[in-house]
Amino acid sequence: MLKRKKGFTPLEKTTGEEDGRSKRKSQCSVISLVQHPFRKCSLTGFTLIELLVVISIILILVSFVVPQIGGAREKARKAKCLNNLRVMGSALLIYADDHGGSYPGDLSELYPDYIGDPNVFDCPSTTAKPTVSSGTVTSADYVYRPGLTDAESSGTAVAADADAHHAGKRCVLFATGSVRDLDSSEIGTGDGQVDLSEVTETVGS
């Protein structure tokens, strides 16, 4: 037969059990779940402070992720632009082979015999699109230096972005068919710089 302890009543026991359960539930907070994601517990609700902490964590994560996504998109656009210039470079070399070593007077002369897709003249970082009228393609995205031949030096710029569309950089095509992206410090007439002063004619101008 169980003996009742002196000074202890069933009401006090019930109250003590409820306090214990309440304490255990309070430990199963949002912060506790973040620290121990695999711990089993039941939640009865969130406090305002816990919600603010979770929202702050989400905002911090978003602030890290969004710039990375934007940077990746710009890298993809720049890669597409460089590839467009590579296609133009290959077409220019084939054109020169067919025309005694001379490059065309305008990049539009490469379409459609040497470049079949007018979107090659579309820089993905601009909103304007190339247009084709009466068999002639026009685009303001790229500029060209006419009057060159396939005998130019490797450092001679032939075509480039019309402007610094890629985070302050311009994609440039050289006479040998190589391409590079250059920032403003690499463009100019000084030693080691690339001269774009004569690369000014837009496509179909």
C-alpha cells in the first residue's frame, strides 16, 4: 500500500507535472530547432522574437544568394557575347580567304553567306535586337574597323562591343580571331593597351 508523503497533495503533483511539460515544450522553440534540426519535439507556437530571428536569417541568406545569381547571369551573357565575336572572327577569316586576304567593308557583308544567323550580331546584355531588311542585317551592339586584312598583327582590334555592357568591360575581337574582355584601364593608346579608337562602324551602318 502506497503511503502519501507528508505535505504533498494530488493537486500539487498535477501542477508539477504540467510545469514540467510546459518547460519541455518551451525548449522546443524555433531557435532550438535551428540548432538541433533532428531533435524530436512538439511546438505549440512561435514567439514574436523567434519569428523575427527566423526572418532575419532568411534575409541574410537571400542577401548572399541574389548577388551570386546576378553575377552568374552576367557571366553567361558575357560568354555568349565572346562566342558571337568568335563566330564573326571565323567568318572574317573565311571571307578574307575568298577575297584575296581583305576583310569586308562592313560586318553586315558576312550575312547570310558567312554567318547565317542574324542573332550573332546581338549582344545578350542589351535590349535592342538586330534587324534584317532587304537582305542586310543592322545592329548597334557591335562596332567594326573596316579596311583591314588577314595580315594584321595579333594585337589589332577588329570588332568589339559598342559599349561596356558587361560590368564595365568590353568584349573585343582581334585580327587573329582571338577574343578577350577588357576593362577601361586596358583600352587606350598607351603601351600595353588595346586601341579601339578606329573600331567605330556599327553593323550595317
